[in-house]
Amino acid sequence: MFVLCAHYLGSVPDDKRTAFDEHIENIHMPLVAKYPGLVSLRYLKGVRWNDAEPPYLLTFELGFKTRDDLDNALESEVRYTARDDLSNFAPMFHGDIRHVLYEVIDIAVRE
């Protein structure tokens, strides 16, 4: 399995946070959920911990069974639609967006 992550290193001003979160949850993620070959999708929201704000505001995780599935999704029309949607919420974000592709290695755990 391959997971493509978009790590948002930075913050959103408090007065724009509700609009940012609502756009991510109600518009952007439903677009991304339409990627062909996508088998898992989630986003992680950073939370305050050890008396500090998280350096990463959020991370999107897009899972694909194969590298070919990922490559096909990145060439799809819906991917370009989702990419165009960035202009609707990314200006509220102050920081860097870093994309990383991971190969997933599962480790068995005891229950």
C-alpha cells in the first residue's frame, strides 16, 4: 500500500479557522474522496500537547493499493478539480505544505 500525505506546517488565524475547517470538511475532502483507486482517506488535525501548539496544523492521508493506482489518481480530472479548490482555502493558511509519499509496512500488534 502507498499513502500520499500532505502535511500542513503552520497555522490559520483564529478569525479564519472556522471557515477553513468547514471548507476542508464539507468541500475539499468530499472532492478528494472521489479520486479513482482511493482505498482510504483521512485527515489528522494537530492538537495542543505538552503546553504547545502543534507545528503541523493538519495532515491529509490518501491510501492506494498500488503505485499505479496512485499515479492514475494524480492524473484524473477530479484531482485537478481538487487541486483548483486549494485557492479557496489555502490563502487562509500561513506556512508550508509538504507532500510525502510513503510505502506502508504493516506490523502485527497483539490485542
